[in-house]
Amino acid sequence: MTDPEITWLDANTVQLRQPKASHWEAPFLFLLFGRERSLLLDTGATTDETVFPLAATVTRLTDQWLRRNPAVFTRPYPLIVAHTHAHGDHIAGDALLRPRPGATVVGTTPAQVIAFFGFQRWPDEVVTLDLGQRPIDVIGGPGHEPSAVAFFDRATGILFTGDTVLPGHLYVRDIVPYRATIERLIRFREAAPAPVRELRGAHIEMAGVPRVAYPPGTLDQPDEPELALSPRILERILSALDELPASPDGRVARKRFIVVHDPR
Ligand SMILES: [Zn+2]
């Protein structure tokens, strides 16, 4: 049993990281509390509660928050489980949360994501999910994976970008929609309903040296950088895309990320 690494980013926002000891991908998950419901972004890489106790951790954190917020009466306090994208290391824990009273687990196909959030013009549209005095903007984001979305939390100014933007490998499955997604995120940032302070993706893979990443499978990353990236990283990704070879596995390394063409 390896408990997640837990960081309260503010009084209503938790960052959870699945420990390397339970899965080398060590994805980040986020739990956001609103006055009417909470939102969990991603469920990690493991389906086994005894390896990574996701359900127990969500319950413990929710109970903590509800004790500090006694004015929130709804019981069971609803939980929406959504995903930055549908890759296995971000959805494996869904089954652990499905039985939870009050939980809604969003499906992982593009059609299910579009239907749940109410996109009319996917992906060129921003829709809003309200957690209760806490609006979350949901931005279409295919390119790394067809059902990918980004989530913007106006309260903290954090743009949650999954595997689309992170300090590590940016695996681009489809170059055209990926570029359109980065451009869409830039447009969103420029006209956002609240200042975009930082981007938080779902993994850290860079080593302590610019342009160098730990190889996939690494279990110990003593020199890894911070997860949070500056919103200005988006322009640097666009410029790297200009140089990206169209051949499979073509790559362009920058200080804080490595773009990899990864058609699958
Ligand atoms: Zn992924």
C-alpha cells in the first residue's frame, strides 16, 4: 500500500500524486471542492485499491473538507470523476470510485465527453461546469489523445492540461489537432475569465538538466523540476511544433519539454 503524495494547493484544492512505488508513471490527480459538488481530475494508473488507495483517500480528503465547511449540507456530497484524457494511466481507478454514493464517472470516449460537458461545437468551444460558486472552464483538447480536454479553475488560476502540456515528453499523436489545441489554449489564456497563473499537467519527466528527460520506466527522479509551468510555455510549444519532423518518433527538445511525434 502506497498512499498518494498530497498537497493542498489552497483550502479547496488538492493535488494528489500516485507514488512511483505503485506505478512508474506516477500521474498527478486533482480534487477540487465546490459548494455543491467536487471534481476529481483523473483516477491514476492502478485498478487495485490495495496498491494505491484512491477511494479511501478521496473519502478522507472529502470528509476533511466537509468538516471545515459545515454549511455544505448535501449528502451524499456529489463527486464528478472526469479525465484529462482516456489513456490507461489516467482512468484505471475509475472502477474504485463508481460504487461511491453520489459519484458520477464521466465516460472516456470523445462522444461521452462531448455529451457530458455539453459541447455543441467540439473541440472549438469552451463550456463551463459549475461546482457551486466555483466555475470550471472545460476546453476541447484533442491531439495527444482524441477525447482530451483541459480544465481551467478560475479560483486558483490553474489550467490543468493532462498529458497535452507537462514538464516532460509531449507525445503528439495527431499533429494538426494538437497544434489547434495549443492555439486554442493560447486564445483561451488571452481572453480567460480570470488570469491564467500556471499550467499543471499530469506527469513530471524532465531531469534536472534542460532538454533532458528521465527515460520511461524511471522509478527514482531525484532532480525532477516543479510540475507547474508558466502559461508562456504554450508559445514555446508552438515554435517547437514548427520544427517537428513528420516522421514517427521525430522529436524536438526544449528546456522544459520534449515534443515527440507519436502516431499510433
Ligand atoms: Zn496520455
